[in-house]
Amino acid sequence: MSQKLLGIDIPEGLRKSNFYALFLSTAFIMAVYMIPTIVLPRFLKEVIGVPQKSFGEINSAIQNIGTITSILFLSLIGSLSDRHGRKILLLSGLSGATLSFILYYYSPVIGNFLGINPLWLVFLFSLLLSLSMTFAFPQIVTLVADYTDRRSRGKSMAIMSTMMGVGITLSFIFFSLIQKRIGSANVFLIGAFFMFLTLIVVKFFIVDHMPHKSKEMPVKRNSVIKTWKEVSSVIEKSQGLKVCFFSHFAASSDRIMLGVFLNIWVVRVAGDFNITPAKATAMCGIIIGLSSMVALVSTMFWGIFVDRFGRMPVLAFGLLSSGIGFSLIGIISNPFSLEVKLCGILTGLGVAAVSVSTSSLTADFAPKKILGSVFSISNAIGFLGTLFFVQLGGFLFDYVGFSRPFSLVGAIELIAFIYVISKWKHVPKITRDTKISHEIQH
């Protein structure tokens, strides 16, 4: 009789400790990944000295470094993941991220020593961090898919999303408050410590468990180009994957848009409300933490709903909830108001529902031997959306209105909701009791 953990069937060759380590690492990675979003606006303003007139564009440009890096390298990394395993790429990414946070801290010192503007070093170190996270982060969701099957995949993805929510919530609450006491730069050293701690956990407690490398499903290693062609063929034939990818394109920027533009909005207008930038950042962290807390609490319920009632209903609700929440923020003039907090609740519900449903549906329809590649393509499409929305959002922030980036996100998510409804009958319903046919799997 197989072991179970929180309702998840543990396959042969794995132990509970592997799941515990995977979920714990997810929380640590997401917590640290949010640090630049939280402290960079204040760091750029007070330490680097970025001028007010280009504050929004420079912040969005730095965020887009990660997006461009992901778009360029995710497909390659997905293929490497399928060929060489998830763990080695995860360890490489965590090592680079640890170094990146140390370099962030020393960017003013290095800039003075070399006689160059430290802003250029911030861009350079952001590139290193982004490349490192492009190696590390996709392996988390792929490992969850490797470790599970359709019967408990929704619960597993829900726990993964819950741990992401735990990391994000604690990050915005803890780091937003502590930066008031220790300064924005010192937060980067804390990030380096947690990244190194995560590396130790992964090294000793996480193992690869790739189904296509088992005796039951042998496969030779394909070239990167051949793998890409195979992924393209699968996507072309699968309505379910098309729905996942478009939804991911529309919704993947939710957390970044809320975190980045709410942070720079409150810092930008803090003086108008007689609030210091440090206090404004802390207040913003509480708002975003509330949104993340709602996502955290609701995620397990979405996991149960996904397994019991299907992926599409949860996906549609998530897009609708998040779309309404962002659209309402777009018509608000006071970022510290109660209305923004209420909209944050709607976005939290939506983010959790979309995350659980799209990851489960992608794992259902992706062939096992190219699972890592399919997830990486999905992430690349999501980052392409993030690139578009963050860059256009920066322009809207500087030249149209501080709340207009949120109107942009709300509109595209409502469009995605309509698209999901239009494809409802074309995507097979998958629950814990569904017997997935060969055609669906392949």
C-alpha cells in the first residue's frame, strides 16, 4: 500500500521528506524572489539616486530584465531539464541567486571603486539574478508534476501554490517592515542567506523522479531543436494547452504588477499624504501581504475543487475575480485606501485559482518525456506577457496615471475569461475520477 501525505499518493522511489523539502524550498525561493520588488524602489531612490521623472520607467526596465532573460532562455532550460534532470539546474540557479544578492548589496561600493554609475551595476546584477532564477524556478513546478499523477495533482499543485503564497506573504510583511529598521540594502544580505539555506535543503533532500527515465517509459535524449518541434506539435493539437498558455500570458504578471506598481505608486505619492517613503513601503507591504494571505488561505480549496469538479471552472473564476480586482484599482486615486485592500482580496482569490488550475491542466496534457519543456514554454509565454504589461505599465504610470497599469491587467484578464468560456466545450473535463485517454495524454 502506497504512502500518503496530505492526501497525495507518494510514488515508489520517493519519501515524504522529498515532498517536505520541495514545498519548503518553494516557500523560501518565492520569499527571496520578492525582495527586489519590495526594496528596489526605495533602494533606487535613496541609495542609487534615480531621478523622479524617470522613476517608473527605470523600475519597469529593471523588472523586464528578468522577463527578457526568461523569454530567451526558458525553452533551452526546459530541454536541458528533460535531458539532464531538474535538480542540477535548480542547484545552479540557487548558487547564482545567492551571489546576485550579495552583489546587489555591494553595488554602490563597486560603482565607486570602478568609477561608474552604480545604476548600471544594478542592471547587471539584476541580469545575473534573473538568469539564475530562470534556471531555478521552473524546476519547482516540474518536480511537483514529476512527483504526482492526476488523482492527486490538484492537491499537490495547490500545496505548491500555498507555499508560494506563504513565501510571498511573509516576504511582503517581514521584509517591508524590517527594511524600515535595517535599511533597504541590508535586506539583500538576508536574501543571500535564505537562498544559500535553500540550496542546502535541495542538495540533501530533493531527488529527481522523471517518469520517462524509468524502465516503463524509456526514451533517448533528443536534440533541443527536435524537442522544440515536438512541443510545438503537441501545443498545436491541444485545445487544453492553448487555453493554459493564453491564460498564463494574461495572468502571469499579476503578482509582479501588483508588487511593482503599487510599490512605486506609494513611494511616488508618499509626500502628498505626508508619509515617508519607508512608511509608505511598509504600508504597501501590508496591502500586498493581505492579497497574498487570501491567496494562501484559498489555494487548498482550489486544489480540492480542481480535483473534484475540474480545471476549467476554477480557471474561469480566477480570471474573472482577478480581472475585476485590477480593473477596480485602475479607477482609484488613493493607493492607501480601504478600496485598494478590498481589490487586493479579489486579486488574491484570482491568482490562487489561476495558478492551481493552469499548472494542473498543463501537467495533464503534457507528454511526460517533454514535461519540462512544455512547462518552460508555458513560463516563457507568461514572461512574454509580463514583459509587455510591465513595460507598457511603466509608460502608463509615468505619462497617463499612476493607477493605469492596473486597468491594463484587468482588461486582459477579462478578455482571457471570455476566451476560456468560448473554449469550454473543446477542453476535456479532467477530475480525480477521469480516466485519461491516450489521446489526451499524448
